[in-house]
Amino acid sequence: MLKNTQLLVKLSMLSAVAFLLMMLNFPLPFLPEFLKIDFSDVPALLAAILFSPMAGVVVEALKNILYYLFKGSGVPIGELSNFIAGCAFILPVAFFYHKRKTKGALAKGLIAGTVLMVLLLAVLNYFLILPAYAWFFGMDYMLDPAVKLGLTTGAIIPFNLIKSACVAALFIPLFVKLKPWIRQQSLQSGPIS
């Protein structure tokens, strides 16, 4: 019982940090303003590595729920997209890391997570997310296949590559610095399912 309570407290704290990092988002000058970089996937990555892939998913879900409650636009398309992107990025990292627990496995996971996030979000944006924006927000021009293809290839794909590179660039030195603590936490905590 005490272990479960401690785990819930840790996940709640990581979710709160992720939410605060999500609030500190910023657009890139050469991409559409609705695409904003944030570092909120870093706490989710920590949770996925410390505890289990499911713990990372919980942090991703809680930070997006909090963001929607405080800054949501009424229709949670952006938050749902962020959740899917975050999970697509962190799950391969956690899978590779938990399999071998080496820096090489972590690097492979970061590459696999980047590839999965970029490809999945490209497909989802073209077929679901951009049409949802068109439908819910009256942006009918986003239904045009040429506009969807242009946004997907010219903005969504580069954005997700840049975002994953930024998150990885912040996470790797943090992970190296925290590795002894991560090992200690992993020994103290059993995985959650």
C-alpha cells in the first residue's frame, strides 16, 4: 500500500512538472504558430524509465488533462495530438531501455521514438487531426488535400523532428546526471502494469 502511494505521489509530481513545462511552450518562427515546442515529454520519459512504460503514459495523460483544464480551447484536439505524439515518442525509448538498460539502448529508443512519432503524426495529421480542426474550428481550407499534404510535409514532419531532437538534447544530459538516482529508484520501485 505504501509503495503504491509513493508511486502515485511520484507520478503526480512528474505530471505537475510536465504540465508546467507544457505551459512554457513557444512557436518556431519558420513554422505555423499552432505548432509549439515544449519540453513536457522529459518528465514522462523519466517516469517511463524509472517505473514502466505505463507510468510514462500516465504522466502524458495527466499533463494533457491539466493543460486542457487550464488552457483548453473547448475541443481537445491539440491535447489529444500532444498525448499521442508523446506516447509515440516515449514508449519506444522505455521499451529499448528496459530491455537492456544501456546508453546504446537509450539511443536506439530515442531514434525509434523519433521515427515513430514523425511517421504516426504525419499520417494522423493528414487523415484525422487536420480534418478535425477543419470541422470543429471552421477551417475548411484544411480539407483540401494539397493544403493537408503541404502542412504535413512542410510543417508537421519538420516540427516533430525538431521537437524530438530538442527533447532528446535536454533528456540525455539529464539522464546521464540522474543515472545513479534512476538506478536507485528502479531498485526500490517495482514496475506498474
